[in-house]
Amino acid sequence: MGLDYAAVKKEVRKRMTSETIVSLIRILVFPGAMFLFALAFFYEWVDRKFFARLQNRYGPLHTGPHGILQPLADFLKLLSKEDITPHASDRLVFALAPVFYLALPLTTLFVIPVLDPTSFIAFEGDLVFVLFAFTLIIITVFLAGWSSINRFGTIGSMRAVLQMLGYEIPMGLVAFGPAIAANSLSISRIVGWQSLNFWLILLQPLGFAIFTVCLLAELQFVPFDIPEAETEIVAGWRTEFSGRKLALLRLGKDLELVLASALIASLYLGGPQQFWLIPPIVAFLVKTTFAVMLLSLLRAVFARFRIDQMLSGLWKYLLPLATLQIILIQAGLGG
Amino acid sequence: MSHGSIIKVPFGPQHPALKEPENFLFEVDGEIVVDVKPRLGYNHRGIEKAFELRTYIQNIYLAERICGICSDAHTTCYTQAIEELLNVELPPRARYIRVIIAELERIHSHALWVGIAAHEIGFDTLFMYVWRDRETVLDLFEMISGNRIHYAMNTIGGVRRDIHAAMVPKIIKGLDFLEERLKYYLRIVQTEQTILKRTVGVGILKPKDAVNLCAVGPTLRASGIKNDVRSDDPYAAYDEIPFNVITHSGCDILSRTLVRCEEMLESIKIIRYALDSMPEGIIRVQVPKKVPQGEVVSRVEAPRGELIHYAKSNGTTKPERYKVRSPTLANIPALCKMLLGGYVADIPIVLAGIDPCFACMDRMAFVDIKQNKKWVWTMQQLRRKYAKE
Amino acid sequence: MALIKEALKQLFQKPATLKYPYEKLTVPKDFRGRPIWDMKKCIGCGLCSNVCPSGAIEMIGKGLEAEINHYVDRCMFCGQCAEICPENAIRMSEEYELADFDRSKMLHEYKKDS
């Protein structure tokens, strides 16, 4: 056996390194963390600017062209601010909660296809993983509010969990609508199915509406900003966070917005799809920007619900509607 | 959602729902308010004492600064009191100008309230729109009086500035714009489901309680009781102007909103009528500096309700004693009644529902419950007390 | 949902916000800004300083030789001084950007020769 083990080893190592470097770049830079952070800041700007224009205001104006760097400036300013840990707080949880809150949406975003119809990490059942991550985010929120031992924080975190009980089941139900249609629990396959057939928003408009409402609740946007209702409980579960921790929480919130809009885009709008000469990434960006604008429009035209009204409303109307959507799909409509 | 334990939740003195410092301690069982203890006095500025140290002319501007929003109501009340002491008859044109300014102020104060109420229930877009359109009134004020908030229009014996013929078309134009917008907002308030969800049946104040707890102004009128100083005890030119007293019988926040929205529309009608039928003539009469000895109580319907000023003069150029009873103070017991049994989430909107103006309200008086004694510190006593410490 | 039409309409309108330090509104004709003394007309009667509710006007000396110090930081722009002046020597100007970090810069001195 005249195999040159040293040469094989060298070859393997060489290939491994280049592959490792490529995947490292993909994880850390594009379309991984750095790209997602940039996207998070960009969508915060889109949200703020669009929301302001709906209210006949300018929104961010002076930092960068049309204030596009304002979210980044806010982030950097918060990083430099004093970080206060309340004396009575559960220090470990209090310090870890913002990190988790940032890491969870970031990790989850890797299963969503961005560059091309197949995501960076794709496996059968990643849709369930995304829904699970949404639950984990709320549990982090609960821990963040609870560990700060503040009256407003406690009330806010309790409200967050109560709210989750309301929207999680309808959201889970309708999210399986696209999965049934594409006959797969993988988001990449759902995207692929849509590029061969129709966009699912055309087939399941009811599911799209319910999913958007549930995402509003998940993102704690008006009318469901109950856990951080400013005029009622100051900043809710975020009351005691300051400085670096608050910066992480804000970035985490922005990433959650990216995740929500990316989910809308991939489940209902066809995700990153090649149109003629337009590359998939552009299609993805256009669709997610549309989703962000839709969410900001909705948060502009409502008053805040009370927690009991919100819960009973979701259980009374949204859950039956979500069930109806699934029945419709099973009956052969919209699948 | 009750979990058996009662949490004490402080509201204020610093809280996003309260624009001014005041403290309310709520006892909360889950999301239900079971007890509320108001603690007033954070905004005490010693204004009544300051009245005694200034001349009658200077006090006009001091009275104006009791409150930034209803500044005209306070000066009207003050000048009315002093005019009664002096036994001065106002020129007819001045009385009409006072009505116009008072009603413009009512529009701007109520519009401000609608915006704040929208903000309290998380409806920031409506808040932005209402406040944007409220600027129209402020611009009119700037044109008429030279300032947006502190108009300084009233003086003892009349008003300081005339409303010229050139201003009238501009005012009419502004009113037309406002009328259209206000009707639109009235429709929004009545049709937007999320607003109705948060306002119907919230902060109930039954008519009987409203009377017993001495509620005033729109808070009282929203409980279906017709009570308005403008029609009950007319001052300025209100006896010559036809207008309706708006009441609603819903007893809740929605009724308070509707009362205020419709009062704004009524105010527009009053201003139009007053501009039409304003008599020509002088706008002020000269008055002596010294005010004869006497006591007087003057009442005005401020945007927030009945405002009472009391003055006692001793024949010099400065009042001997001055007392202000602002509508917010009269509404505090009714407010506590409204809050009991409500949700934590409803606290801000119920608090805002009486249109509180704590700067108006906070005065100083000492009450010793054990000895059943009430007294007021004089300046000398205060100096002596704090010199020791 | 009642507001959705109105909200979408705003997208095609110019925002109502004023970009304040860059854009300024003109003030109306009879605006009550910083009072300005015309010392040629002033006879030093002291009425303005006596009547001022906030004590913003200080008289130095008496009669025709009097000088006037006006503390803008105390002034509340009621215009009572301009109204009471027998010689119409005080004019309410259109200046309104009067804040400063240094209180001494907010003192305006009016001397007889100026």
C-alpha cells in the first residue's frame, strides 16, 4: 500500500482550513453576525423613519444621510453609559439575560434562508426550532424582569408570560400552514416550494394575517406592547437595565424584528427567490423591508390593549381562526 | 389573575404617565387596584404667599403663572375678583374679548388633553395628529397676544390688546380648519375599536358619587350632571352668548372624552358668535392702584372645571390674603373613587381622565389631625423656623 | 383601523416638524420678545422697575442720569414695563433666542449715552 499518509494528511488539513475559514466568514461576517447586526440597525431605522412619517414627523434626521446611522449611534452611546446593577437583583441572571436575549434571535436567524433558497443551517424541523426560540426569548424576558426585583419589572415580566400564553398557540398553528402546504417542516423547503408554486400569502391570506398579529405580540409592538407599556409600568421588564445591558437588549430587539420580518418573508412571501436577473439577496431585502413597514404601519394605528382584553381576544377570535385556516388547508384549499 | 398577595406600586412623583410630580400609592392585587393613597404637595411653590408680597398689577402675571395651560382662566378669575373689590364695570368689548380668549384656551387645553389621553392608552399616532393641529390655536394666540402660552391679555379693568379687524378673517380661517379636524377626531374616538375597548366602562364615577365628592368640570358633566359656571353664574359676556352645556351620561372615560371633544366644537361656535357680535368701543378703563378694604370670591369655568379665587384686601396696594382653589384639587376625591377596583393598566388613563394639573393644585396648609387644628405659616414664622435649623 | 387611511395619507405630505435650528418661523408683528430700552427717551421715572413682577429691571441712579440693567434670565416677557412706560421708551422686540450658559451674558446694560 503505497499511500503517502503525510500527503493525505496535508491535503485534508489544507481543505479543512479553507472550508473552516469560509464557514467562519459565513458565520461571523456574511451572511452571519456582522451582516445581521447591520441589518438589525437598518431595520430599526426603517421602522423609526416609517413610523415617524406615518405620524407626520421626520424621524431620525442628522446622523448620517437621513439619519440612517442613528440606531448605531444610540447603540454606541448606550455602550459608553454607566451600567447599574440594582443591589437586590439576582446578579447572575440579571447579567446573563441581555446576552441570551441577543443571542437567541441571532442564532435562530441562521436557519432562515437569506442568500439563496437554502439556509446556512437547514434541517428537517427547523420551523419548530424557530417557534421554540420564540418561546425561549419570552422566557428570557421573564427572567430579565424577574431578576431585577423591581415592581414594574415584575409586573412587566408577568405580563410578558401571560401574553405568550395568548399568542403562542395560534402562531404555532398557522405557522404549520405553510409546512403542510410544502409537505416539510424545513423553512428552506417551504421557500423552495413557493418558488415552484405560488407565494403562500395568496394561498393562505388568513394565515398570513394571523401570523402578523402574533408577531406584533411577540415583538411587543402596539397594540400588544403590554409588557413594556410606558405610561403604565415605566419600561416594564426593562426598567432596571442600563448601559451595556440596555444596549444589548435594544440590539436583541432589533434582531427580533429582523427575525420576524424574515419569517414573514420566507413563510409567506417566497423568501430569497431569483427573479429574472435580480439576485435572491435583493429579493430577500425588499420583502423583509416590506414586512417591517407592515409591522410599523400596524403599530401606528392602534391603541394598546389591556392584558385581559388581549388574552380573551386572542383565545376567542384568533385561535378559532387559526384552526379554521388549518381545516381549510386540510380540505384542500390553500395547500 | 389574583395570586393572593398585595403589591404596593408607587406612581410618581416621577412616572411617565404623570407629566407633573405627584405621588399615588396603589395597592395592587394582581392587576386589580384595591386601594389608593394620594399624596399631594410635590409641586408646592408658595404662590399664595407670593401674592401677598406683590402689588395688584404684578399679581396679574403671577396668577397667570399658576398654570401654564389654563393661564387665562386664572387671570380672568383674579382680575374679576379685584374688579369686584374696586367696583369697576368692564367695557363691553373687553368682556367679549375675554370670552374669545377663554374659549380659544378651552380648545387648546382640551386638544392637549385628547392628545395626552391617546398617549396614555398607547395611541401615539393620534397624539401626534391632535397636537399638530392644536398648533393652529397657539399660532392664533401668538398673533392676538404676542405669546403662545402666557397671553397676558387680561388686566384689571379690561384687556390689554384689542382684536383688530385684520385678525378676524385669520381667526375664522383657523377655526374652520380646527372644526373640520375636531369633527374627524370625534369620529375616530367613536369608531376606533381599540380606543373604545380602553375607554368604555373604565373609571366609572356614578352621578351620585360625582355630586357627593364635589367633582367639577368635564368630569362632572361626563356623569350627566349639568353644571357649568358659564351658564350658572355667567361672567364676562357669557350671559349674552347662547351656548349649550355639553353633558354625557356614560360616567366613564369615553364620556369624558366626548364631553371635551364636543365642548371644543361648542367653543368654536361661541367664538364665531362673539366675533360677529363684538361691540365697538374701548377695551379697558383706568383703575386706581389701591384697592378698598373687602373680601371677594370669584368663580370661573376653567377648561378643567370650576376655578375659585378668594381675595382679601386691606386698603393697600397689596392683597392681605389670597387663596386659589383649582379644579384639579376638587377632582382628587372623585379620582380616587374612580381608580378603586380598576385595572393597573387603566390607572394612567383614569388619572389623565380628570385632566390633572398638579401645578395649579398644590398649596400649603397645615392640618394636625390629632389636635384638629389647621393653620397657615406666615413668612416670619417660616423664617424663624428655618433660621433655627 | 379607523386611522389607517389618515396615516397612509401622511406619507405623501411634508412632515409638520420644523427642523428648528436650521429652519425658523417668523414671529408675528406684535410678538413679545426681549424688551429694549431707548435711552434717549428714558426719563428715569422708575415705573418699569417698580412694576416688574419678576424683578428683572434694576435702576441705577435717579432721574435723567439713571441707567437700567435688564436681567433677561429673570424676565418673563409680560410686557407690563412697555405698557406702563409714560415715554414709550420700551419696545418689545422680536428676539426670542435668549438662553445662554453664562448668566452674566444675559444681563443687558443700558447707559445714557447709548
